Amino acid sequence: MISVQPTMNVAAQCRKFDARMQTAPSVDAAAYLAYCKGLLLASVAMGAPQPASNFIPMYEEEYES
């Protein structure tokens, strides 16, 4: 389920991706996290910000299963 949070702290949400990118197991995994971070920033730009928790499961499904 997608949750929209108009008052969320965007910087804090981005740091969640940055921390995972620093410890990513491969360059591909880090690139996928950067892609997910881009999706988060795109949702902010469209005026419907979504938290990192909406995008991180996509990464976990690809790289942690």
C-alpha cells in the first residue's frame, strides 16, 4: 500500500537510502538503491511524497532474497 506523507522529512528519507548504498553488497545493488531514491525524489517533485518504506521493499526483493 502506498502512503502519502505531505509533511515528511525528505532529507531523513534520503539518508535511509544513502546508508544502505554505503553498505551495499555490490555496485549493482547500490545503483538500484540510487534508482529507488530517485523514485522517492520524483514523488516529492510531483507533490505526493512517499516514504522510503514504500521503495526499500523493492530493493530487498531484488537483493536480499
